Amino acid sequence: MIARRKATGVWLFLLLAALQFGNAARAKAQGLNPDCATPPAQLLIYTLYHGDKLVHPINMDPGYVTGVLEGEVPASWSDAALQAQAVAARTWSSYWCEKEINNAPVQGQHYDLYDGGDDEQYWPGNSGNTPRMQAMASDTAGQYMTYQGTMIDAEYRPQNGDPTSGVAGYPYLVGVADPVSTADGCWYPSLGCEGLSQYGAWYWAAATDDTQDNAWHPVWSDYRQILTHYYTGINVVNASGTFFTPGYRWLPLSVSWSDGDQNVGVASHTLLPGDTYTINLTVQNAGTSAWSPGNFALGWLPINGILATVGSTVEPGATVTLQFSWTIPSTSGGPFQFEMYYLTPGGWYSFRGQDPSWPVYPSGLCITQPCG
């Protein structure tokens, strides 16, 4: 059972059968009014739904986050999807860390959150693989999301469709294109379709997209890619002030290849010297600053780069389709890793070369002969 409390105080209940996906929805105006400015060390959890119906003090890391992972998503999912869920769970519970504090006490004890219902599904042992879930929580221990320095209300749902929904007054909950979720659509419109899509995160990390036959198609192996896709303009930080995300970030959403005659997909994984391909690459500005009109370069390591021009400003969260023409050089090489460069007044700026760095995107493409 999962419920949503609207600002009017009206409760809507939705039975999710055996699935335990998706946390509670917002009730605070503007989305920048957290109960806790940083993650608390401990939460008081009322185990009404999945426990002994008592209040228990639970350490945030790794205990509470591990229990939420076990209640929300399967342990079989990729590391990136689970780590993204861990950061989202820690952020949401911190934003709402006193959500239930004014409820009637249980055996004389007040509590911060339930273990389900309108709150996150905290369900220790449910995954069947607690050590893996604990490792995913520990990998991101202490990390949470902020927008311009303030903890965000990290809404998430099982599947939010394509595009996801935006929410007025929540500058980080902007509707974003999510092509891996087009076929699924938004599963529970009555709960809202904003924020992280749990299945979408899994699809991106598992390379489940409509260009799988291409040698290079979007694969997001880093949890930061998932989080910055679904939450616009955010940073991943910890209470010590460490930033885990750079300011400039790009995400490939889809890519198509054409040799002038047909869309070939480069399914053979082998590029021949002298052949020219047109590459249409749809990318999202996943950073905190707008991209001004100008030149971008798609770099492939370890050789060179090709240019494309953006004719208008690309705001954070927005997408643009870049067209590159690539004549395959005579030098053999590969497999290639793709990265992006942005021409600023001070010269070419490497998305990869920031501190902290931003991921490159691997492919199975090689020149002259198959990779490996």
C-alpha cells in the first residue's frame, strides 16, 4: 500500500499489489523548505507496515538507506541504479525528516517517518540480498542532493513516462525527456509523474533503449548520470562540503548513424577508413548552467574530435540534437570512448576534465577490424 498526501490533507490510496515502489509525494510549498538541512545521523521509524508496529531508532547510514533499497527496488538491478536510489532515498528522508513528528505517539514515543504508506518503503530483508544493498548504501554514504545549496524534495516513482512531469515552484522537478520510458508511460498519474523514474534508472544503466543494435548507444554506468538527468540543476554533495558533481554535465539520450544511404546502426562494430557517417546525437544539459549558442565537439578517445553547432541557448534539463559528420581516419584504433567539449570565450572546455570529472561513454567501435 502506498499513499499520497496532498496539500489539502486528502489521502489517496493505491494498491500496488506485490510491488513496493515509489515514495510519498510532496506537501510543502516551493520545494526548498527541508526539515533537515543535512542528513540526520538517525531517524525514528514507526514500523507499522513491515515490522512490529513499534518505533525504532535507525541510523541513516547504512541501516535506513539499506532498508529502503530493500523495500523499493530489486537487488538484481545494476550498481548505478541502486546507488542512485540510495542517494534519492537519503535525500527524501532528510528533506522530510520530521514529517510525522506531530502524530500521536506510539507507546509514548514520537517518530519521524513510517516504514511505508505515504513514506518510503523501509523493509529490511525484503530484497533477499541485504549485503549487496548495504554495499550500495555504503558506496554513497552521506551523499545527498541540493539545488543552489538547499536540500531537495527528491520525489521518485516507479515509472514516470516520457517526458516526466514538471512541478510549479520546484525548480529541480522539471519535466525531462526520458526516451527509455516512452513505451511504459507514467504508471500512476494520480501519484504524480515527477522526479526519478525507478524503472527508467534501471533501463538507462542496463542499456535498455531503442538503439541497442548500434555499437554505441547510451549506457549510464554512473549513478550521478541518473540523478542529474531526473533532477534538474542539482548537485550531489555531502555535509562536509564535498561536491561529487561538476558544474558542466552532458548526457546522451539517443544516437542514430547514417552513411548517406540508410541508417546503418554500425551494428558490425567495425568502421572502415574513408567512410563518412552522419551522427545525430540528442543530448541533455544535465548541468547547473545554460549552454550558450556556439560550437560543441564530440571527441572520441584516443584519436580526435568532430564539430557541431548549437544555434540557441540550452537550459539545464533541456535537450538538443547535434549533427556530426565523421569521416573515418586511416589510422586504426579503438574501441572508442566518446566525450564532449564546449567552446567558451576562454577556449575549449572538457566536460571530462573537470574536478570532479564527468564520465565518458564507451563504445564497441573500432577502425579496420572488430574490437577485441
